[in-house]
Amino acid sequence: MPLDPARLVELRREAERRFSETLAKPVGVLQLTVFAMPCGCTGVSLEVRNVVREDVEVFGPRMKGIVDEVVREVLGEAPDVRYARTSPTGVDVVSIAGRLTCEGCRDEIPSAADLITF
């Protein structure tokens, strides 16, 4: 059964609130995106503002729970891997995602230079 669009908006709002509480600062979640890749991976990505690498390194375990709940509600199961994608400088986080990985990608994700897995 498809998710109601209003529920997706609420999930985005709730993720924004919870990230802000977890990091004790305003965090913007500008967009919640559901994706399916050619390889077979699926997931949910949250485009964020005001999150930096250090936030993920320190609060990753707490952020994991937020990502897991969003992905579980949208896709029906918890993700295999969670990661933050950084900007080219490597400091600013531009998105936080949870992915149900295909066999081929399972070993590749942790080695990507612009990703911080948590």
C-alpha cells in the first residue's frame, strides 16, 4: 500500500525535529527522497543542512535509530547500511541515507571517500 503524501511530509518534519534534538542545534531536512537504483539497491535519503562530519562521528549511533525508523516506515524494513554523504570539502554533510543494499553494493559503500557510515 503506498504511503500517503501527507505522511511523507510528516516523516520529513519528524526527522528534522529529532535530528535537531539529537544534535542540540537547528537542523534542516529539506527533502525526503525514496530511491531505487539500477543495481537493485533501494533506500531513503534525507537532504540536510547544518550537519557536519563531527556530528555524525559523535552522534552516529543515535542518528542510526532515526534513519532506521524512517526507512522502516517507508520501505517496510530497516536498512542494511546508513551513511552521511559529505560535500567536496569533506566537512559539511549534505545528506543522510539508509539503504537496503544489493549484493554488489554491500561491500562498496563503506569504501566511498565522500561517505561516513554509521
